[in-house]
Amino acid sequence: MDVLKIFVVEDNELYAKMTNHHLSLNPDNEVEIFRKGKECLDNLYKRPDLIFLDYSLPDLSGIEVLRKIKQTHPEIPVIIVSGQEDVSTAVELLKEGAYDYIVKDENAKERMWKATNNVKENARLRDEIEKLREEVNSKYDFSNIIGNSQAIKKVFTLIEKAAQTNITVSITGETGTGKELVAKAIHYNSKGKSKPMVAVNIAAIPTELLESELFGHEKGAFTGAVNKRIGKFEEAQGGTIFLDEIGEMDILLQAKLLRVLQEKEVTRVGGNNTIKINARVIVATHRNLAEEVKKGNFREDLYYRLLGLPIELPPLRERDNDIMLLAKYFVNEFAKENKLGKIQISSEAQKKIMSYPWPGNVRELRAVMELASVLADDGKIEPENINFNSTDSIGDLLSEEATLRDYTSRIIKHYLDKYNKNVVLVAKKLDVGKSTIYRMIKNKEIEI
């Protein structure tokens, strides 16, 4: 983007001139001033790249103008500029689609300047991505799996081989290594990619309900079965069924699964008719199934039936330069989703990231980098923003499993409730930008 076309809708003549002067300091900014909301709406055909919209206008309210812009040009970022800091108003405007909410205080000029740079940078990144999509056709371009280490390239090779046939695939690896991503990569690069991919987490379904979930049931088959229901194998007809955490399946149900795989047919619970099924099977587990067979926890015949093409995912600590590649990817994605602008990772922070063994693998890395992006100041992640574990007295917060983004949201919500939803005070207390809190409220990561 060579020129950024900016509309400033402001009825205060002095403030409008000041804003025009400030934004025009960059020769790449083309600024046009409007005194009324209707004037702005009448000129939308000029396709501005960014609009700074005063909340109080003589003819229309800021929210009225915002709604009309979003109805016809939802892609244009609109930043509300107001003389008052009102949390409820800001939240309402953000929910209506405002890009940001800026208060006319001593920081307004700087935030306007940053906003224009963010819009430019986002446009530049979009252009670069589009060019890369057109120019690059890498054989390692599988879904969202990121990496170029030797360890992950071996996995890419196996994914490519698996995608060429309908062989059963067994994926193993530590928790958080991305087993479901690999299953999706196989499915969406196979001949059956237009058909459904149905994922079932065996560990998340009570044993007594799992048979019905997989194979379906007939009406009246058991108490509560008021209607007929097809199972996951039927849902996956022509596509792929992904059985995650297969090692957690009860050994009695394993016998029924083995029969389904051998006969390629299912019988619904409470039914007599067999239904032919044609679904590719991919299984995953963090357990060593061979050891589970020796312990008597897993049927040997089912083990060999499921083995098919084995793919073992390497832990993150064995993927050398992939660690920083993934860290930067997660930061860029999070910044883009939350409109944080470009965020860099300092060399000291990179050293800290590379020195950690990452027991939670890719899943942990993503959570850590997203929190670091929230905590970063001036668009740069420093070592103090990288938090692997917390031994602080946060009550029982860490006693349950949740992502670091969830923890962040809950901490901010706690402070908002404590300080009567005073965003400015909470931002100072937690050393977090006000815009970050507003965006988390807008994205419903924080309910107030």
C-alpha cells in the first residue's frame, strides 16, 4: 500500500486541524476532513483505508455512522474518537464493529499514529501472503503444520504417503505434539477430502455412552433413547473417522470395534440390521500401545489391525529451529487476530525460549507466546514476558487445566470486578494496554 487514504470525521474545527496536521506528517497519508456524519457516508465511494470517527457529531451519533459504514463497507476499519472514557459505550461500539476506541487525552496522537501504521502493516502482510500463495507450492505445505526441521520433514513424508491411499494410520506422540493436525492434513490432502472428517475423543466420552456414540442407536434402545441416532462411523461415510486417545478405550468395547473394522459394517445399539460403512480410520494416542498390549490393557489383534502406517510425532524439544519458527508464527497469528500490530521477539527472549524443554510441546508454546503477546510493551516481547510456569499465589487458579489465554482473561476480569470496571486503573495495575482490554471484551474473551 503506497498511500493510506484516511477520513477524519470531526466537527470540532481546531481538533480536526490538529489531527490533520499530525497524520499528514507522514507523506504517505492522504487525509480528508468531514464535519458531519452524512458527509462521510456520502463519500464512502472513495474507499478510504481508515476512518477516525468522532463519537459526538451534530447530525448523527457516532454509533449510527458506524453501523451505516459497516452495513455497506464492513472491511473499512473505523476508530471511534471520543472526549469521554466510558467503558459501556466503548464495549457497545466494539461489539458493533469498531476497530478501536480512542479517548481524546494526551495519548490520543500517539494512538492515532500507531493505528495508521498498524493498518498499513496489515495491508502489507496481506499482500505478501497473497503473493506467497501464488508463488509457493511447497510439498511440505500440509494444513497448519509448521516446521522445516529434519524431524518434522520425516513426518511430512509419511503424511504424503498416507494421503495417497486409504491405509489405516496410527499417530503417536506426547500430548500437545499436534496429532489431530496430522490427521487433518492426511484427510484434507487425500481423495476423500470433500467428504466428512469426524473426530471422536475416546477419553472425553463416558464408557457407557461410547458404543452409542460410535455406532449409533435405535429408538428405545435404552432409557433416554427417544429417537434414532446414527453413529460417528456412519457420519464419516466416504471420509475419515479420527479416533483420538484410542488407548483409553475399554477393552470390552475394543472387541466390537475390531469386528467393525474387519467386517466394515456396524450394528446400532438396540438394532438388528447391519449398515455398511466406508470410512478411512486414523487413530492417535499418547500411550505406547505395544506396552499396553503386554499389560493386558489393549487387545493384540486390534493393535495390529490399527497399526497400519505408524507416524510418530517428535516432541518439540527435538525439533531444533522449529521452536522459534513456531513461536513467531503464533505471535503473528495472535497479533493479527487481536489487531495488536507487529510484535517482535527480542534476542534475549528468543534465548529464553530456546533454553526451555517445552514438556507441553506445541500446545504449551502457543499458550506461552499468546500470553507474551498480551504482556509485551511497545511491540516487543522481552524475557520477562515469557512465563513458563507460575508459582505465585494465584489461589487455586492453576489447579485446573486451561490455556494461558483463559488464565489471562480471568485475571483481567477479576481486576475489572475488583475495581468497578475501571479499565484505565486495571490497565495500570496489570501493566497491560487499555486497547488490549477493550479488544478482549469485544472478542468476548472477558464478560463484564
